[in-house]
Amino acid sequence: MCRKHDSIQLWCLRFRIPTYVRSPQPPERPWIPLARPNRTKPTCLMTVMCYNVLCDKYATRQMYGYCPTWALAWDYRKKAILAEIRHYTADIISLQEVETDQFYKFFLPELKRDGYDGIFSPKSRAKTMAENERKYVDGCAIFYRTAKFTLIKEHLVEFNQLAMANSEGSDDMLNRVMPKDNIGLAALLKTKEAAWDNGLPPDVNQVHQPLLVCTAHIHWDPEFCDVKLIQVMMLCGALKGVLDEASLHFRPNPSPTPVQLLLCGDFNSLPDSGVIEYLSSGRVSADHQDFKDLPYKSVLQKISGSEKPNEFTHSFKLASAYSEDIMPYTNYTFHFKGIIDYIFYSKQNMTPLGLLGPLAVEWLRDNKVIGCPHPHIPSDHFPLLVELEMTPSVPASSNGLIPRR
């Protein structure tokens, strides 16, 4: 860490980086249209944001020595983060690295003024801490526009608990996977009539389309690519359980499930990783290099529920809203620049209509921005934003749509 910190300081001195405080505001990120909305049938149009806001305790001079101290301060950054969230007015907002105290005292009250409600959970370590320490633990949050959505139920996915429950004597599950206390958080929502705003009234029973929104923050360390992949496999297994349970409430016949899935997060995984291969294709080889040749196979077959002997599968039909040719990086620091944040959607019933494009490369280059945060960019991650068109997955005139308590 010291050598890295020294190299940043030398770079800053060499290029006189303090002058970039006076750099102009970056240009607006472009909106990239992808498709036109369907005007021949009822659809729900919604915008979805995914954003790692960089919590205060991680925003240190050691990590971000190229950023002025005043621009690293939370009191400065939180205002810029909130302004950015408000600027894009997404209907669903998925946040990572939100400190407990900041959720309850800042994000929730501020966003409630704008017509949102939200849910939050800190990382699992918070359970073992005294109250005065617990408030600084970061976690995941989901906000939703109350004019369009109603919360039915929230679900917490604790990877350390799932690793322990599924270890079956595996030392690697206990020693590598279980100690990492990352979480996933899911909100089971249903749409309101106001969400169907393309001028065509849906069938009265289709108004309350169920939607499971999940956000997750996967372990960061590249040396633990096996842990990342297993965490995502456990997440998919847990979400399948949530969807199966929810489908029983939404229709008499639980197959096929009417609940659609939206999966957002900081997966700390590049597009060519096992994590993204698994989420995108629905399968990953049991011999994938990310498992590091460690003996996880029997344990993971149980977690996956796959009947195939040499691969692990999930049943979701997911697609990533962003691609590498559109967004070359979502995380931009001195030492790392790459895509690690994603928005996945159910491709059977959702179509992306448009995306928020990347920050201008010319602005980064001309102003010698070697990494973020920056006085004009409050996090080391760039927010993702997509507009999705959702069609009902529940047939018209279905009698089983309203949840049974």
C-alpha cells in the first residue's frame, strides 16, 4: 500500500494535479437510445439506477491520494451523490456501500421527499458489533418510487450464513467463503396502475405485476475469484427460493412463475469472469478456472440444484443492460479501471429502451483525471442507468394475481 501511495503522490507532483481542481465540469453523459417503446400493448416503463457510492470509511488518503482531501470528505461527496441521484430521477435505485447511519439519517429522509421509499441492510458483521460501531457498517439499499411500486416483502441474503449451512465439511467453504460477510438484498415489489403509463390500460389483473429487485455487493479481492463465483451462485439459489415462494402467492399454479427479476450490483467481476458467464449464460463449468481447482463440486451441485454432473446452472433468463463497447469501465481509480457493476434484467419480458452512456474520455484525458473520486465526481464508481420496458408476465384475466396473505 505504501509503494502504491508513493507512486500516486509522485504522479500528482509531476503533473501538478492540484490545478485540476479548477477543471471544468464534465460534459453530460450521453443518453444512448436502443429501441422505441411498444405502443400496441400495455407496458410498464421504468428507469433503473445502480450505483456504488463509496462509503466514507473506505475513502481514505491512502487509497485516493490523487483526490484533494476536501473532495474526499463525506460532507462534500454526499451532496454531490444525492444531486446525481436526483438528476437522473430513476424509478428504482440500487445502491452499494451505504453506511447504516447515512441510510437512516441522510439517504432515506432525503429521498422520501422525492417520492421514494427504501430498504437497507448492513453487512453481516454489524450483528456482532456494539451500536456505536454498527452505524458505520456499510451495506446495500434499494429505493423505489412509491407512485409506481408497492413493497410486498424484503429479503436479506447473507452469504456467510449460506456458506456455513452448505459447507458439509468442506474446509474451503468454511475457511474461504464463510468468513466473507457480503450480502444481497431483495425487494419484492408490485406495480401500481400509474406504472403503466404508455396510454394503454392493462387488464385490471395485470396492474399488479410482481417484480423482484435485488442488489448485491460481492467480495472484492481478485485472489478470491472462487468466493465471488460461489457467492453469486448462492445468491441465485436464494433468489430462486424467493421467486418460488412469491409465485405461490400470485397465482394458483406456480409454474411458470409470474414474478420478474431485476438484478443489480457491484459484482467486483470483469465481463470475462466466471461470475458474469454464470449470470449471462445460466451455466458455468464445474472445472472453471475461477474455482481454483478447489474441491467445491459436491457442495456446489447441491447449491445449484443442477442435475448435470459437470456444470452448475440457474433457471433465470438474464441479460446485461450494458456491454463493453458501450461502457468501457464502471470503476475508475488510479490502480484499476474496468467494468465491475451491472444491471441484469429478465430478457423474456423486459426490453432496454435506452442507456446512460460513459463519461467523456476526452474530459478525463484533457483534465489529467487519473482516478476518481474527483472534485466533480463523488465516487470511484460511475452510476449505471437504463430505461426498461416491461410487459406483463401474467396472462390477462388471471384470477390469482392479488397476493394471498
